[in-house]
Amino acid sequence: MEKFDVAKTSPTMDRPSTPTTFASAPVEESAKGTADKLKLNFYLPHEVAHDEEEVDMVLVPATTGDFGILPGHVPTVSQLRPGVVSVHLNDKDVKKYFVSSGFAFVHADSTADICAIEAVPVEQLDGDAVRKGLAEHQAKFTNAKDDFEKANAQIGIDVCNAMVAALDAK
Amino acid sequence: MSAAAKNSAAYWRIAGMSYLKYANACGEVVRQSLKEPFLTQAKARETVYYKMTKYAEGKAGQSVITEVLPK
């Protein structure tokens, strides 16, 4: 380019464009390494439970087994089963939610997204109602006429069992 | 659905349920097992209604709720 500046025919002539002029800045790996906090987004259709909140760890119940998300976790997408999501805000505070189902996404930049239809703090669950529901769904299961009804009852049994487990563990 | 997918699929999928149906069924069970006053709040979320507004000569008329679900 120095040679171009010397040899250019008119002083107002622009330097020619090269491919690097149009290329975006190269992605540089952060020198800091992984973040020490996890950024959590926990979204429900009717509520935002956590929005870009910095937390230590999140434990989620996936269909393939429970797993914990720490900062620097490999990116994954996993389907959740009915169960308890524990959000470790810091060393002392742990928030426990019961999620009906949904998905968890982990991004490369230490961000985790959790989406669920229903998520309620475990202490908002009524033990008696859960046990009553379990008995109802079990009765529905034995009286089911077709596969669809049977599956519906099975869902009820699974969710109630998960809620009983969540309440017992508390 | 292919045979291999059917073998590994969940029971609700085999029964012909979509994921949305499954997820909503799970959500409903959770909503029913809440303590008061959260139960009433959750029940209110469950309701969906259709509102209709008729436009005449470019102006909105009165809006009427035509249907409330579940009945």
C-alpha cells in the first residue's frame, strides 16, 4: 500500500479495496477464559422467572437424566421431563421450581435458557391435591378405553409421581 | 413415523399425541395441584377467549366476547 501511495496518479485517489476491507473482524477467543457465573434465562408463557440473571449453577431434569449446568458447559439442547429445576443463585440460596415439561438450551457463552409451560416453586404445591390427583389418574388409567386416554392418564401418573418425589425430597 | 423412531419414541408419541398436547397435559396436571391462592391465579391463566370487533366504514364497532374456553 505504501508503494501505491507513492505511485498514485492523483493525490485524491483512494486506495483500492481488497477482500479484507469487506471481511468482518475475526472472532477472537476471550483471554479471560470461562465466566465464573452462569447467565440464566428462565421463561414461561405467562411470566419471566429469571432474565439474564447471574447464577452459580442450575440442575435440570432432562429426559436422558438429570444434569447440572455450570459456566462453560458445552452447548446442548435437551428436553425436560416433569421434575425439579434447582437454581443455585449463590452459595446459600437455592430456588427450586417444579417444571411440567419443556426444554433447556445451553449456549457456548455460558448462557442457559429454560422454557417450560408451567413452573412453580416447589413450596406452592399442595401435597394432598397431588396425592388425590395421583389416585384419580390411576383410576383413569385402569378405565381407559383407548391408547390416547391411556397415554393421558399415564401423563397424569408420571407428573404426580414426580411431584410426590419433589415434595418428599424437600 | 419410521419403525426405528417408533421403537424409541415415548408412549404419548405412540398414542398419537403431539409434543404440544403432551406439554399442555403436563402443565394442566401441575396447575391442578397448586395451593391457594396460586390455584385460582393458575386457573385464570387457563381460560382463553375470543373477542370480535366489527368494522363498519373504517371504524371499529363494539367488541364482543364470542367464545370462552374451556366452557
